[in-house]
Amino acid sequence: MNKQKAAVLISGNGSNLQALIDACKQPDFPVEITAVISNKEEAYGLNRASEAGIPCHVIKHGNYATREAFDKAMHEQLLHHCARIVCLAGFMRMLSPWFVAQWQGRMLNIHPSLLPAFKGASAVRDALNAGLRETGCSVHVVTDEMDAGEVLLQAKVPILPGDSEESLHQRIHAQEHRIYPQALKMLALKLVQGA
Ligand code: GAR
């Protein structure tokens, strides 16, 4: 099978990266991960990538004078690894309009809310504080506007009495790990058909 090459950008634990790695191990999954990039050297997801034999790179945003200079360094690595798709998996940096334009229609993000509700970095806490009975997660196409691109897949997660941010986020994670590989597959098949 001719697989599409994808790279995954992370900043932390990388449990979604792990879900993508596991999915890509299936012979009939239409994607292979050719690189993992982290902006943090302590990100545990780097261990997951190494264990899976995937080349990984730390590109520290602090070493670059501008957001765009940092993004250009990432972009070079992505091209070096022949990536045609980029997956943001807990990558906690805003991307420059330049970078977003390079990957238009080819970059996905996983976000822990039922978008358009609760955009931003504290989505799980915000949903809990809102006193709702349900939240969830979304995989969306990345556009210039934060957490606002076309939603490909969503999953609902109940908010239970006594939930803490951690317990709720744990249940959200379980759904993220289910829908992110599905959405990646959808995008890869769409790109193949459009090619
Ligand atoms: C995930 O829950 C993801 O939805 C969230 O960070 C977590 C990363 O977990 N992303 C955002 O909040 C983006 N705004 P992971 O490192 O274990 O995959």
C-alpha cells in the first residue's frame, strides 16, 4: 500500500501521538509517520517516537527571534522528512499565518472540547467550570483562526458529578485516541483521491 507521509508536532506527553503511531502500524492504514517534532526537549512523546523508531527533533522556540523563524525551521524538517500531512498532537504553540498557509488543507489538530465551544488552552477546565453535563473533543483542519477550521470528527464525553479536570481530561483522552486516527485516515484518503 502506498502510504501518505505525515509528521506529528508535540509539546508534551504525546498520548495522541501514541494513538497515531499504533494506528499507522496497521498494514491497511493509509499513513506512515516519518517524523516527530517537539518544541520542548522534556516532552515524553519524544520517547514514544524513539521507541517506535521514528526520527524525532527538538526545535526550541526560544532559540528563534520570531514565530515565523521558528516555523521555518520546523517546515524545513518537515520537508526533509517528505511529510505531506502535519498532525498537531498537544502542540501548544500558535503557528504563524505563513506556516498555516504552507500546510493549508493538510494540517489537523486535536482539541479537547466540542468546537466551537471552549477554544483555547484551558478547554477542559472551562467546560467543567461552565457547569455543563457534556463536553468532548474535536479533530479539525487548522486555519489561521485558532481552533476554528472545519471539524472532521467529534466525540461527546459526559461530565460526571465530582469530576476533576484530571478525571474529565482522562475520559476525553480516551475519545481523542479513538477519533484522531479516524480523522487522519479520512484526510489521507481525501488527499489521495484529490491528487
Ligand atoms: C490533548 O487533550 C489535546 O486535545 C490537547 O492537549 C492534550 C495533549 O495530550 N490540546 C489542546 O488543548 C490544544 N489546544 P497528549 O500530549 O497526551 O496527546
